Amino acid sequence: MKYTFDIVGVSQVLYFFNHQQQSWQKSPQQGVEYLGTHTCTLDAFLESVESVPAKWGWNFDQVVDTVIQFWLNNSESVSYWKARLSDAGRDNLLVARVADIKALQAEFESLLGKDW
């Protein structure tokens, strides 16, 4: 199984919590997980991803490697989002997405209304 990780934005804590609740109630089997952290550090995201593999039956080592590879190969993006989080203030989270690539593709296709 292949995984993907990407930082997707900054969100207020309550909005993120509400989104997580709605997503869980709507489609708890999708294989796409959104993570939030108050700090833009690799350690913070590795800590937040710890419970995800058990939830979806993913390979923990591969998920961690995916997060680390993103961090090493996208330093400009990480710096950009770190600055945006700092600009947003302390009541906000940096949001990232970790997903099984096939599940993410299915989610994007459903957003486009296509049945491939």
C-alpha cells in the first residue's frame, strides 16, 4: 500500500474539530485522515500520526517514512506553512492529510462526481 502526506492549511481549532466529527459520521471507512497540530514540526506530525495506522490497518513504518520524506523534500512548503500558522495565532492548528493513495483518489473522484 502507498501513502501520501501533505500540509493542507491552517484552521481554527473548533472548525477543525467540527470537520473531524462530520467526516467521521459521514464516512468512517474512507482511508483519508486529517491531522492537526499547534506546532509546525516533524515531531508534532509524527506524534499525531501514531494512532492512524491502527485505525485503518496501515503499515506504521511506511506511514512514518511518508511523513519524513515529505518533510525532507518540501522544505519551502514547510517553511511557508510554519509562517502561516504563526500569522494565524495560537487558537489555530496546522492541518495535514495522510492517506492511502487509492482512497484519496476515490475521494477526489467523488468530489468531481465521476465514477471511473
